[in-house]
Amino acid sequence: MGGLPTIKSLDELTELVERRPGLYLRYSKGPDADEGRPSVDYESGLELPGLSVTVLDAEHWWTRSTHDWLARQMCKYTHLADQDEERHAWVLTGRVAGRGPDHEPLIDHVEPVAWIDDSVVEQARDHYEKAFDAGRDSTG
């Protein structure tokens, strides 16, 4: 997977995020496929001013571990990789150019950082299901 290092555990991802703020997660065919091709809002057909990503830095109100935060963040969009075997998780940094229709950051000036091995996605799923009341909503 194209010259980038590969993160092989959720612990390794946690160490990276704690050491280097400003990282994002993306599920796609990768940096080469995304280069020069911003995300598109599929409902309106509008081109967005950057790539849709998930924030890896924990919010200031988050009092649980970074490990918990990352497991939760990784699980938000795993369905994208499940729907297309060519999509994989990868870490990037860049400049926030706006917000997408789901209020997600849109990143331009992208700098790829690392691939995330598919086994890490499974580790995140396992951790998420054990550590959280997965699927519970705010109405209950």
C-alpha cells in the first residue's frame, strides 16, 4: 500500500495520535486515488472543498481514554470499507477547508501519514463493542 508506514495495532494508533495532534482518519482507496479529487455530496451532487474525514483528536470534554475515543471514531464509518473491499483506513493531516453535510471536517492540503491495517479496524470494533453501549441513542 504505497510507501506509507502501516499502523498495526490500536495501541500504535493511540501513541501516534497522542504524539502528533491534528490527525484525521479517512476510508477510501487511498491517498493516490484521492489526490486532486475532493469529496462529493452524493445527495446534491456538489463537489466539496476537500476530503471528508473523521477527527482523531479527542474533544476537550472527553474524559475517557484516547484508546476509547479512537475505537469509537474508527467505528463511525467502517461501513464504507465493508461496502467496498478497495477502501481502507488511512491517517492524514491537512488544513480544514470547511464542513461537509454531516458536519465532518473537509481537509485540503492533504499530507498522508500512514495506512491502518485492516486488523486494527477489527480491534477497534471489538474494543468499541466491549467499552460502549453501542447503538444506544439519546432518546433512551
